[in-house]
Amino acid sequence: MPSLGRLYAQAVGRSRALVLTSRPLARRGLPKVALRVDAVRADPAQLADYQHLLGLPGTDDLPPGYVHVLAFPLAMAVMVRPDFPLPAIAMVHTANRVEQRRAVRLDESVTVRAWAEGVRAHAKGTLVDLVVTVDAGGEQVWRGVSTYLARRRLPDLPAPAADTRPRPALPTAATGVWRLPADTGRRYAAVSGDRNPIHVSRLGARLFGFPRPIAHGMYTAARALAGTAVRAGALTWTVEFAKPVLLPTTVAFAVVHDGSELRYAAWSPHGRTVHLTGAVTTA
């Protein structure tokens, strides 16, 4: 797998040029390529550190969020290509969907693929989906779609359709509280390798419009999944991110049963600002 450190070095230089200029972005399609790496294996020490950070049991089944960590460098490699038309560092993670057919095991060798699709206009810029698949034993066992928002508009895209989806109501009471210290971003970065400056540096966060570092979206999403008590296995896991989690902070969290789904939400206990909502469905 490619090195995230080198990928971020490329992304910072390219994104600085795109973000700090007022010129419009050139209209280009997404890269017509899917990247592939065979014989990818999880690192036992990294897995143990991830499980410890998230408060998960130390089993040989890879948590769905850890599979994202394992595969994320390949998605990042797509985003830093010269023919990718949006600034990777400045993009905001807005949603994630994982479909897992079965648990991936620590001792398995897997094939990872990544590509970009679905570029479209948004009221605040441009949305794009980064798709990652993981195959093991000749079958696709995990598929993740991460949706990102770039706060720049690519020209010539059709106007965005109005979002008429109903917003899920927040639970009336929290079932848990997350106390997230200032080093939360650095701790997750040490485990995941994702050292995006907006998560680990006050200066880096300010350069992209945040007063303080923000928690990784996939850290808060994985923390929410852990709070549902659903472990590895066949599942569909979705999350939509709202307001970023500025560090340090306290976050209220709740899980509610909604038919066949477990729905969850995380919000600020001061003013009930929503940070994320999502759902988990098991087979």
C-alpha cells in the first residue's frame, strides 16, 4: 500500500495552490482509473492499537472501521493524482456507507481497489464519492463509499437538486458521553496514519477555516459504531457528518432501536448541535 505520509506531502502542496487562489477550477472529469493492490494484510500491532483506542475487544475479526483504515491509503492515492480535479486536503468528509458481507480476519490476504465516481454539484461546492472494495477468498467482502465536499465549484456541473430528505430527530436523552481531549486527533492519527493537518495541528486547522483541530470523521463514526455494540459480521453501516467536532470537547451520544435498524446520533450537549447521525443494520 502507498505511504500516507508521502501522499499527504503531495496533497498539501497541490491543495495549497488550489485553495489559496481565487481562479476557478478547471473542468475535468474524474480519473478514469481504479487502483489495485493485492496481498494486503492487517498489521497485528496496529489492529490491537485501534481496538484499544476505540474500546473494542481484542479479537482477530477486523472492525469495519479498521478495514477503512487499512484501505484508505489507496483512496488517498486516487485523490492526489494530477488528474483529480479537487483539492484533497481541503475536502470535508460528509458521509460514509459500508456494506460488509462477513468479517475480515486478521490472517487473511486481501485485494483492495479504489476509484472516484459521482462528481456532482452541491450548494456549497462539489461532492465526489471515493469507493473502496476489499476482496478475500475470491469474493467481495467489504465495500465502502466515502463522500467528500470540496468548497469549490467545478464549472459546467448541473445545478444541485434540493435535498428534501427528512432529517432524523435527535434522541431525547443521551445514553453515553464522549470526553474528547485535545490530543484525540493525534492519537487517532498515530493509529491510522491519517495525519491530515486539520486533525493534528492548530495551524493546519486554521489554514482550512477551523479555529482548532477537528476529530477525524472516521474516528467519531467508529466510536459511534462501537457504542451500538455491533461487532464484526454481515452489516450495513451508514453515517452522515454534520458539524465538525472541534477539540477538545464533550459529545453526547445515543443509540435507539428503529425497527430492524440501530440508529445513533452524536451531538453537543451545549445547544444540541448535531455532529453525526447514522444507522447499523445486521444480516
